[in-house]
Amino acid sequence: MSNKKKIVEQIIRRLKSGDPSVASNIHEMEVKEAVMQVLNSRLRTQYFESLQLSENIPDGCVITTYDNVPVISWNGVSKSTLPAIPVSLPKNMGVWRITPVPYTSSQLSAPTLSCAVISSTQINVTVGSVSNAIAYSLERSTDLNNWTVISNTSGTFNDTGRTGVTTYYYRVKAIGNGTTYTDSNYRYTTATTPKPQLATPVVVCSNPTPDGFDIAWSEDAHADGSVLERSLFSDFSVIQDSLQLSGTGSGAWAYTGLASGTTYYVRVKVTDSTNTYSDSNYGIAGSITTLQSKLNVPGSFASGVQSGAFMPLTWTDTNSSPNESNIEIQVATDSGFTNIVSTLTPGADSTDTSFNSGGVTGTKYARIRAKGNGTTTTDSDWSNTISFVIT
């Protein structure tokens, strides 16, 4: 017996509430297969729709299997390319309709689209998600005519490898499933990359002296100038001076005439006079402190005429405050100053004092030096030793 005859007999017997004969008794799965064959052979519509969910025909059943026809699986409402006439099957077979029913679809909303220019070679493009979209088509162009698909997902796409000083156009659409939802319209945006930026120089300060230091920095091959800035503040809130150096090979400079014992901050950026490249960021060397200056030795150190227990001492002041904090004089009983009997500390800018012998007679030796302030100046050398006799 053919499948068609079997299904007809089975349906009739079920409608009459009769029991199938043993010869015509077929398994329920065979009934379902036979039903699908009959329906598919008579299809004359594009949609195969269940009006009543039936456990007898689960999702995934093939509803079109003919030559040159794509295989279609059942999914509640499935699309077929075969035509048919109306058919209705009651009872345990469920209720099915195969008719030229209208099948409406909705157009997806266009995704949101935004750009963030990161550098001359990178633009980050962000696509918003759209409900019911199965994919996206993010495309790029430089002329609005030729488009290249660069992503098929929502979220942020990092578009790298771009060219500086170039306008890029982007468009995106949401992709529907082709049945219940159709593709959205395109949404457009644009972004222009900046000039490429010169590389930030690496800056190094070295060789501090009491009045200056050396500075050197790396150079971008496209740079033809440099800007040097010096400050007493690490945040460069106040710039002491700014130097503009032109020409390649300007990767070094020597600062002179600065204050001793002072901490300086220096930064450098490189430039391009052709305007093909934008200035680099500042490279910061950190800080460097100039050395303290050594004070001059006080001049003309001499003793006077003893008056009682006191011996007057005089000298010429060769420094000035605040560089000089005070004067130091040592008096000893030997020229090697191993037995110091007195240390005198007259104030800064002074030129005379007296040694009190306390009535101890004998030959005494004395020497003098200027004392630094500990920040910008250091102590002078000791003067030549003088001697005098206490009587």
C-alpha cells in the first residue's frame, strides 16, 4: 500500500473511531512522515504555518525535500518555496493550514553609530545593538562610493591602520532574518584623522656645575626643531625661559649662568616646520640640581697688638650674605691644628674679632675661612696660617 493510501486510510479510520486493520496498522512516526509527504507534494504557498502546536510534529521536521528545493526545517512558522492548495487535518494530527496567507515583516531600526579619533592611525567605531538583529554590516569608505565591510557585530570596533589627515566615512545597518524582520536603513557618520604626531623625545640632564648643566634628548627623524622649557616647579606652572632651536641635530644644549645649588625642571618637545607632523608631547627629564658654589677665602688675615688677654684679628670680607652664613677662625697651639684651643664664629660680612687667651701665654696659630649657607654655597678653603705670641 502506498504512503498516500496509508495516510488516507489512517485518517479515515481515526475519523470513524475505528481500529486500523493489522495490515494497515502503521507506527505513528510513519503517519507523520506520510502526512508530510502528502502536504509537501501539494504545497502551493510560501508559508507553512501551524495553527495548533502538536507534539506529533516537533520543531526541526523537514517540510520541503524535493529536488532543487532548499531543505526547510519546521520552526513554528517556516518558509517554503513550494506551492499547494488549502489542507486541513483534524484529530491527532493537529490543525494545519497551508494557504497563501499574508506574511508581514518589520524593518529593523538603524543602529546608533559613533566615532572616536584615537590617533592619526586609529579610529574607534561604536555600533549600538538592535533588538531582533541577527548581524550587522559596518562599512568604511573614503569617497562614499566604494565601501568595505569591516565588522559584522555591534559594540566597538578599533579601526587601525588608517592614514593621517584623511576623512573616513562609516555606515552601518542591522541585518534581519529575512522573514519577520528585514534589514534596517543605513546610519552614517564621519571622522577625520589628525596629522601624525612626532615621537615624544627622551630627555636626560647631566653634568651639573655651580652655574648650569647639560641636557640631551632623542629626535624624531621627521623633526627639524625643538622647544626647551625650564622651570623651578615640577608642574611647569611658571616657565623661567623657553628656547626654540631650529634645524636637525639640535638634540643637545648646555645651560649656563644659573643659580648654584638650585633644583631645575626641564622639558623638551620636537617640532616640524613643514607642518606635515604635529608637535610631539613634552618629554620631561625630571629634576637636576646645580652644584653649590665654594666661597672665596677671606683675605689679608692678620693679628694686631695684644691688649691684655685679647689679641685682635682682622681680615678682608670676600663674600656676602646670604651666600656667606658666618666666619670661622680656629686658634691652636700647633701649626697642624691638632690642639685647638678656641674656635671663633663672627657673623657674615664681618671683618674683625678678638681672641681671648684667658691669660695663657705662648705662641698661637690661627687660620680663617668663610662658611657656606648649606644650600647654594659651600665653605671656602682655609686661609694661610698666621702665628702670634701671647705674653
